[in-house]
Amino acid sequence: MKPPAEAGRHRPIRRIFTTDAGLTFFLISLFLLIFVFYPLSEPRTFSQYLLDAFAVLVMISGVYALSDRRRLLVWCVIGLASFSLTTQVMPYAYLNRPVLLLNNASTMLFLIAVTGAVLYRVLREGPVTSHRIQGAVAVYLMMGLIWAMAYSLVYITDPSSFDLGGAVAGKEDLAGISTNGMSRLIYFSFVTMTTLGYGDIAPKSEIANNLAILQALVGQLYLVVIMARLVSLAITSRERE
């Protein structure tokens, strides 16, 4: 049994993962992964795999903290994370289109599960704190990644469905499709969701066009709905007090 003094020293760290502060921790980690670590990693190298493993571990810790002792949800997400991490190893040994599709599809399912867990914590009853607002921002970033994965599934199936501006050498350049292509699709996803529309990347197929339209609509509606929900929670919390 740990002495009281030693247990007290670990409480601040544990509190980060058992309160709304976990939302802030998750947002910071997600921001670093997307905008710092990912651009600096070398595609198709061991550093890329370590980055993927670190991303999965960060998201698992976030779900564990935000799940409110819902062990079934935690273990389901951990199972999806393990499967996603396993499929990420496969392209290093054997690179083909089915492997890439399986890899990105499993990652997309994992991201959806994590997003649902975080969104539940943001929208549940209780006072609106800065941590919840930051959690809502984290969900917005996760939506961008989910749509990027959806675009990648379309692009891997048919590389002519997107014009990436010469980022990939050709339709048979699977290494380029899985690295440079994915990086460009993440960029296209966030540009579409924020309705910037630079025009340097363009969807060419019907399904790609429909996905882009849907993302633009969902991205704008999410901001409106989440703001309305948080304002409603804040008003309800004040009335109770």
C-alpha cells in the first residue's frame, strides 16, 4: 500500500485524466500530432510508425479518461486501436491497394469511435468550462481527419478521383498514394471543412464531389449546433445554481 504522501503526489497527474482537464490534454496532443510531429516525420520509415503508435496511445488515453468508467467502450476502442495499429504495419511488408484500403478503413473507424467518446463528454449535462470548449475544438480537428480518411479510401480505389496537383507520380505509385497523397488529402479536408476553397486540389469523381459537399455542410452545421448546445448548457447550469 502506498504511503499517503506518495499517493498525494500522483493525484494531480491522475486528475488530468479523470476530469474535464483531459479534454485540454487531448486537444494539445492532437494539435501537436497533426501540425508538428506529422509534418516532421519521414514517410514509410520507422519514425512514421512510431508516430502512428504514439498517436494511437494518446487517443486511447484520452478515451480512457473521457469514458466515465464505461469499461466496455474503453475496451472496444482499444480493440479498434490495436487492429488499426496492426494494419499500419502491413504496408511495410506488402504494399498493395487492398492493404492500403484496410489500413485506412480501420483507422477511420478508430477515429470515429474516439470522436464519439470525446463528443459525449463535451455535450453531457454539467457546467460549461474552458476544457469543454477545447474538447469541442478537438472534435472539429478529428472530423477533419475522419474525412481525410474517407477521401483516401476513394483515392486509393481510383486515383483519378482527385487532382492533387502532381503530388503523386502515377496511378501505380502506391508509395506516393499512401504518403504524399494522404498528406495532400488531409490538407484538402481541412480546407474544405473551413470552406476556404483554394482550388489547388480538386475532386474529379462524383463520389469525391459529394463527400466534399457533405463535409462542407457538416463542418458549418457542427459549429452552429455545438455553440447552441454549449450556450444551452451554460444557461441551464446558471439557473440550477
